[in-house]
Amino acid sequence: MEEKQYPKPKTMFSAIQPSGTITLGNYLGALRHWINLQKEYFCIFALADLHTITVRQEPLKMRKNVLEAYALLIACGIDLDKCIFFIQSHVKAHSELAWILNCYAQFGELARMTQFKDKSQNHKDNINAGLFSYPCLMAADILLYKSDFIPIGADQKQHVELTRNIAERFNGIYGEVFSIPEPYIAKTGAKIMSLQDPSKKMSKSDKNKNAWISILDNKDAIIKKFGRAITDSEAIVRSREGKDGINNLISIYSCATGKNLDEIEEEFSGKGYGTFKAAVAEAVWSHIEHIQNRFKEIIDDKPYLEKCYRENAEKASYLAENTLKKVKKKIGFII
Ligand code: ATP
Ligand code: LTN
């Protein structure tokens, strides 16, 4: 009997920095898609702790952040029976391929990266070489797993484009070694803005804590932060150009409830911003309440967490080493 051929599922890769908490921006822009995509794709996810040290970290706090982020992502719904979820620094191939890719990326293209420009502005006292070559490490993350799709928020699109250029350049010299990845950016929630300055993206490294919602904030804090969110004086719940504050809240409400713009405008017609902000807070809370409950269950089970991240690092290493070996052979290293 002829053996039936099933198409190989596509590979999805993404990572997040364990640089503090997880914000509503991370959740709506990236994580919720990771969770949904697990059903369809072979998914590999990482905590990008090597990326995190491009900004100075306090050792004890960093250890706590990494462990909490690992537990939090499982609480969000990462299913370890379906995907691989590891800590980047546990898989040595990432640092090694990153060095190699540094030699195939041009100074000019790295200098054009918006994130590098922003972060150098914000950390003038520590514009280190790692911050500059950050995209080469990100390219290594992606290319080691022959990833087809990269679910990310809009701010990371430029880095995935650079990854494609590096991969194409490398393949042009040595033949088809790397798969060329595509960014996967959802239509809603791809750029959640700061609640205090809606012209900037919501970012966990923003010093103003009222600017972002952590998915571990309690209900009271969430109500207060949305209550204080910067809007405008027109007080009409309608999406329109130039009104970044209200547009952002509408987009958050839409992501959290699944309602479209028309439905939202009708629901809040004749009602002021106070009522709307309270509804946004409620909708967000109903989304994250169960995540917090699950997080509390697993964060204290250190042996369980350790078993998970060790096993997953081993699985990831197996795949990564395979690609790294191929790359080194092509370049001419004696392996
Ligand atoms: P940092 O402030 O430390 O740079 P960050 O909050 O920007 O961190 P990352 O770890 O860099 O978070 O990003 C993780 C994922 O979340 C990425 O896919 C990124 O595109 C997405 N993301 C981050 N901020 C937002 C946002 N405001 N809106 C939508 N997606 C976002
Ligand atoms: N730079 C990313 C985090 C990240 C990432 C990756 C995302 C590191 N490696 C690989 C997608 C694919 C950020 O979100 N700031």
C-alpha cells in the first residue's frame, strides 16, 4: 500500500525579553497570537534573556524576572505538549550563530534600525556593541529553527526584514542554507500605545508606570490606569485621525472583546469617556484574571518549572545544533 504523505506543518518562532513584567502591549500584540497559532503550526518560543542584557540588569532581579516570565507565559497558555519553550541562554548555538551572522550584516543596515536609535537615546550612558548588533542575535534565533513565520508586534517588523536580508545574503554565497522567514503581524493590536503618551508604543521599560498595564496588575490598578489614560476633550467614543489616545483605547477594547469599530461606537454612543474607560478596564480584566490565577498556581512550583525549561532547552538545542553545524561546514570551519 502506498504511504500517505502529509504536508509538514510550518514552523513558527518568536521570543520575548524577560526584562520586567509582561505588558498588555506584549499580550495583545504578540502573545495571544502565539497561543492561537500553537494549534496550527509547529511553534518554538524563547525568553530572549541574552537580548535583555543589552540594557544593564541587576542580577537577582534578572533571575526573578526570567523565572516569572517563564511561568507567566505558561499561564498565558503556552502548551508544552504542543510546542518548545526555552530560555535563550540555555541554547549555546544562539550566541555562536549570532557571532557568525555579525560578519554577514553591514554596519549601515544595523545603524538604520529604529530600535537601536531609540534605545541609544534612552540609555546614553551605555550604548554598547550588543545593543547595536542586537538584530544579528535575533536573526540567529529565527534562522536556527528554519522558521517560516514570526508572530510579532509592528515594532519588530524591521528586525525580521533585516533577518531576511542576512539570510538571503548568506544563501546567495553558500546555497540554500536558511529558510526565509515572514513576519506575522495581526491587524488589530499590533501597536498598543502608551496610556500616558499615545504617540509612543506601550513599553515595559517606560519609567512612568501609569503608561503601561502589566498582566499582573490587580483590578484596582487597571481601573485607575485606564481612568488616567490621556484622551482628548471631545469625549466622543469614535475612532478618528489625530486622536491617538481614544483610538488606542478603542483598539484595546476591540482586541479584548472581539467587537468591531461600528459595534463599539454604537455601544458607547452618547456615553462619555468615563463610562468607556471603565468598560475597557473591565474587558481587559476579564481577559487576564484567569492568567493571574494560573500564574499563582505555578510560580511556586520551582521543580516543575526547572524540569520544563531544562527539557525544552534540550529539544531546542538538538534542532539548533543541526543548523549551526550545516552553517559552519558551508563557511569552511573544520567541524
Ligand atoms: P522593552 O520595553 O524592554 O524594549 P517591550 O515591551 O517592547 O520591551 P519586547 O520583549 O521587546 O517588549 O517584545 C515582545 C513582543 O511584544 C514583540 O513581538 C513585540 O513586537 C511585542 N510588543 C511589544 N510592545 C508592543 C506594543 N506596545 N504593542 C504591540 N506589540 C508589542
Ligand atoms: N527583539 C524582540 C524579542 C526577540 C524576538 C526574537 C522576536 C528576540 N528574538 C526572535 C521574534 C523573533 C523584541 O520583541 N524586542
